[in-house]
Amino acid sequence: MKRAVCLIIVLLFYPTPNQVSAQDVSFEASVDTKQVQLGASLQLTLTFTGVQNVPAPDLSQAIADFDVQYLGPSTRISIVNGQYSSMVAHIYVLSPNKIGKFQIPPLSVNISGQTLTSEPIDIEVVDTPVSHAPPLSSQGQEDSQNIASLDDKIFLTLEAGKKQAYLHEKISVTVKLFVTGLSVRDIQLPELKPFGFEADQWSRPQQYTQTVGGIQYQVVEFNTFLSPTRTGPLEVGPAKLMCSLLFRRSQRRSPFDHFDDMLGGDLFEDFFGGVQKRDMVLQSANLNVDVLELPEENKPKDFSGAVGQFEFKAQASPNQVKAGDPITLRLTIQGEGNLKSVQLPAIKEDENFKVYDPQVKEENGTKVLEQVLIPKTEKVTEIPALNFSYFDTQSLSYKTIAQGPFPIEVAKPEATETFKIVETPQEGMKSPLAESLGRDIVFIKEHPGNLRPIGSHVYKSFLFWCLVIFSLVGFAVTLVVFHRQQRLKTDVVYARRLKAPLAAKKGLAAAQKLIEKEDPREFYDGLFQTLKEYLGHKFHLPAGTISVVEISQLLKAKRQEALSEKIKSIFDECEMVRYASATVDKTKMKEIFQKTQEIIDALERVNG
Amino acid sequence: MKFFRIFVFVCFVTGILVSPVWAEVFNPTAKFYTAGVQYKDGRYAEAAASYEEILANGLRSGELYYNLGNSYFKSGQLGKAILNYERAKRFMPRDGDLKSNDEFARTQVQGFIDGQGKSFLEKILANYADYFTADELALGLLFLGGLMGCVYLLKLFFHWPSRISFAVMAVLLLLAVVQITALVIKFSAQENLAVIIQSVDAKFEPTAKGSVHFSLPEGNKVTVLEQRSDWAKIQRLDGKIGWAEKKSLEKI
């Protein structure tokens, strides 16, 4: 790929490629070597001269004897002494699969309505140890003459331990990679898409040599287990495995090698020792497995799909406890079979036991369940028996293993006592004998207490600060209310002034009703009284002594001459109606009512 | 043959040994009981690991720290035992078992150095602070504040004689001051306390080459004054100052 694209950009504006006549177009196929070792590859270059843009022809159909891989185009435009020439080369890598003599057939390409055909090329594929290129691996040299194709040098097999199995039965599956006389690298784990099976993980691969048909192979073995989840004939595979083959690079020349030399391309390759890498995907044959239904007869009730051979053990400790203290029940299942999907018989919560969710662990063909039980009362005498049923693939029958019941002794719960370790014996309590006390740490606590998130504290909680703020606000409000009431009680001026607008409001409301009744005398009486009372409260004057003169003097002191004029006019009008019984109509009453309201509003706004 | 070995290694690394993961809901209470059974069976290291797992899941209680301290004590890690007893004290300061075990663990520490040169008043205040948890002190302070407010309002509304209300107020104020001082001691003085979890030499300078000033056996308490990358400037309870590697101590 390093020499795939090598482009010279022409900045000068010269005859455009459209002006190049069709007669100048030529097509040529060339290879970098005519002799290639099996497993290595050769480079095929299709060169188009006189054109700038030709799509890469698809060769996978045309050349059947090789694996074809397209590397990319290489374009060159040059202007020498005003002569314009352009060239496109498409580069392919051909990998042979067999030994023998092959021919790259004449290739036909259609360019701007013209069909161009290349010359056929003869290629000889030889076995790996070609005289001029010693292989990286020296294995299997003497056997190599028997091998004619790459498929015999590296291949993949798929085997199963059983062709016939019961539902959920564990079937061992082996994938083997056979290699001889080749350097293989970057071997990945095989890919198996088992439809209708539950697959385990691949175990650690094993590596050994094996002789098949007189040829010594290096074998890499991958093992796993499948357990079918459906019945009927099922197909496993094909297994696929990805790896890379390594070859020493053979001599080859590309049309633009001199550019590469200039750019130091070969230096780069020499650094890697001229080793060529080829990725390949190997595929094995398919495998058929017939899956049988488990027999219905004698099927235990508690059967939960365990198939294989198992041992089941249960163990409870301690067996002497106080009510409310925990007992740990430990169930172990060991054996060959579909351990992953085996369900262990756990104890359910009832009137005797409080039960915590079991914790299950599985490793190395053993499944362990640990469950914490707490007997609720001292009347509990045993942990009930536990049954585990499975289908035995050896005797082809169901088997049940029972464990327990486990007798336990439950004592009454005691009041929590704390150890009293007397550090310094008090005076007067000296023991008669010189006693040597044993010393160790006190036993652990039975119960976890109040498990709370790390970092959570009451003094950091929202509720705590709400309480603080609430009590502060409550205190302040109580103080304010108290002081206001105190002032109302002791300060008459303040109390009357506070009372003034409220009393006025009441009087005005009463007067407004009188407008509707069209009772001028009562109305003016009411209005006059209201205003007088209001002014009395406001300026702390005895109600009887209010006179216009006094009010105007007080208002003058507060620079409210305009208001005093208005008050005077209202008072005059009231007096006129009350004593001179002047005739008034509804509009007039409304007018004076409005005026009074305005005056009270204005006076409220006057400070003090 | 070489490439086979390489690839075996590659396979190894690419996760062939990834064991199945058991997705389950973590139940701290069950774990606590399981750890208790492990402790009873004498599997102290396993019990400690189980308790640590509960802590790793973000939960704690005084009992948990106490049991963890016991597990470490039994498995011979005196420093970690004392560290966890100290932590447990923050949640159950008046627990007799804890007190007894903490004292016993301290007697096992070689050359345990206690605080010296404290005045009588300081000792009383420190004891007072030790007797309560921070939460209790904070709630107590809130309660005292509420009480003072109530007394003031009673005086206002029900005209309590000022002599009585003044006396009550003075007592409450004194208590509040004590409470605040205890809280300050709790937060500031204990903030930087650490326990040596593996015996180490305190040096004159924060480098491995520095000359040794004094040695700090596992389980001693120190105050962390300053931290610099891998080193901490620490003060022994008797006032001596030196530099110790951070990994050898853990803050309470």
C-alpha cells in the first residue's frame, strides 16, 4: 500500500486531458514476478496510458486461480518538453491457492467506446522453499512435496464430543488449527455462531504437534462447551478463525519504483526485514448434532434443567444460635454439566426464617450458593431438607440428591448485654483472691446497626437547617408581634393613629349605603361624624373639640394648606345640609363622598 | 515455535480468562451477616474484606467500623484496627465494647504516645467532645438555642422575674459556649488526625535519604500538618514533628 498512491500535481495549465485523442490510449498488464511461492503473493499492475480517470476493473471473476485483492490506483501526469502524458495504474495483489502453472487470461477493458485487451501472463506457483527465498519457518520441509495447495498447509477442523445429546446437556466442542511449513501470527479466537446453543467461553488454547497422513502439523486446539437450548437436528458452525501469514518478500518491480526510491519507500520496508503479511480467514466444515428431548417419565417435580453428573452438598453453620442471629447456609454443586444454568435450591422466607437473597459464585466447575438465614423464634428446630434433581447422562435417568434436614438449636434472644471489663478495680470492691484476668478484644457486634451513606450527617441535613431557620424566624416574628401589642397598650397616640383609617373605612361604608337610600340628612350626618372621628384619631384630639380652625393650624404646621381648604369646604357643605336643610341630589352626595375619601387617603399618606 | 508462544500470550491478554460476571443486587445486611460468620470461623482476613466491601458500597455504621477493627486486630493489622476503632468512635462514642477494645489495642502498640501537657479545662472539654457524636452536639446546640429563645419569650409574655430569667439564661449560655467549643474541638482538632498503619521512620526532610528523626510504630496517632506529593508532615502527639511517607498512614 505504501506505493499505492503517488501523485504529481501539475500546476501549469496545459492541454486538458479531453483533448487527448482516443488513439493515444493504451492498456497493459504486468506482474512483478512470474514465479511465486505458495502462500506468498504477486503484484499485478494494470497500466492505462493516455487517460486520467479509469475505474478499477473487477478482476475477481476474471482470474479464478488466485485470491484477488485490490490495492489502489496510482496516477502520474508529466509534461516533458511540452509533451503532455498521463497514466493511471491499478495495482492488485494476487495470492495463489495451489501449486502449478497458471495463466492470467487476457483482460479486456472498455475505455471511451474502445475495447482494449492485454496480453496473457504465465505464472508459476512453487512450493514454499523456493531456492532463492528460504522460508522463515523450517518446519515440515521434508513433507512439503506431498502438499499441493494452501488448504493443505493451513486448515481448521471442528469436532464435537457427541453427535447426539439431550437438551441442556453439555457437549464439548473442539476447534483445531493445523499448520505446516508456514509462519502464522496474530491468531485470534475462533468464531462460532452456535444457533440454538448456549456457549461457554473458550478455554486456554493448547498447542502440540500431530502427524496426519505422514505430515507433521503444528496444532492449536481451542476447547469450549455448548449446551443445546432446542431439540431436533441442529447445525454447529462453521467455525471461523482469523490469522496472518508471514512471508519473506519476493523480488518485484512496480512501474513507479524509481519514485519510491526517491521517497525512501524501500528503506521503510527494509526496516521490517522485507517480511510480507497476508491476513486470512479460515473456515471449517459444519457439524450436525441431534438434540433429544429429556424423557418425561419419572421427571422429578423440582427438576430445573440440570443435565450431567453432579455432586450436591449442603452445610449450615453455626447450629446453635439465639433467635434473631444469622445462620449461613452453604450449598455446593460440583460436576460435569451445564453448571451455568443450574439453579440451586434456596430456602424461601416463611414463618420460621427470615431470608436474605443468596449470593452465587461459580468457578472451576463448582457452583457455590451462600445464603443467610435468621430463625425468627426459638421454636425452630431444623432447617428443612434441600433436594437437587438432575438428569444423569450416564445412566440416562433422573437422580435426586437430598441434603438435610439440618438440626439447629435456637435459644431465646437475650437482652443485649455489654461486656464490662473493669480496668481499675474500685475501692471497697477488691476481690478476696488475687485474680488474673484474661485479656482480649470483645467479640464483634451481631447486627449492623444503622447503616447510612458515608458522609451523611444530621448537622449537614436539609431538615436540620430548616429547623434552625424556622426557629429563628419564629422567634423574630414573636418578638415583633409582642412589641407591637405592647405599644398598642401603652401608647394611646400610636393606637389611635393605627385605629383611624380602619374606623374611617367603616364610617364611609355606612355612608355609601345611605347614598343609595337617598337620605341626605343621615348621609351628611354620618359623613361628618366619620371625618371628625378620623381627624380626632389621626391628630389625637378629643372628638368633641375638633374645629376647622384647629385642624387647619395642625395641617399648616405640616405644610398641607390645600388639604385644610378641602376639609373646610366639606365641613361647610355638611353643616349647610344638616342645619339649613339645603336640597341635594344623588350626584352631589356622590361628589362629596368622593372628596372625603380622597382627603382620608391623602392624610394617610401624610406621614404621622 | 516462538510465534505460538506469542499468540498464546496474546490470547491470554485478549480476555480469555474473563470469568462470568454475576450481576446481583448488593445486600449490605446479608454481607454483614456473612462477614460475621467468616469472623466466627476464624477467617479474619475474609471477614475484613467483606466489611470493606460494604464500605466500598458507600455505607457505614459504628458497628461496621467496630467489627472491621476487630477483624483487623485478629488478623494482626494493629494500625488498621486502631484506625477503624477511631472511626467507630465517631458514631458510637459511649459504646463499652468499643472503649474496651480500643484501649486493649493501644496497649499492644509498641511505644504508644499519648497526648501530654493538657490543662485541666482542655481535658474536660476534650472528654466532653469525645462523649458525644458531632450530630448529638449539633442537635444539643439547637436545643439550647431553642431553650434560650423560650426563656426570653416567657420573660416577656409572662413577666418572669428578671433575676430568675437572668440566672437561667446565664446557665444556658454557658452550656451553649461549652457545646460550641466541643464542636470546634471535634471538627478542627480531629480533622487532621491520622493513624500509622505500617511502622515507619519519621525523617527530617521529605526524601527517602533524609536522616531519621524518630520512629513511629504501627497504631500510633499523629496529626497531619502538611502534605507534599508522597510525603506528609506529621506531628506526634508529644509535639515532635517529622516527615513520613503518606502510604504508611491513613486519616481517620
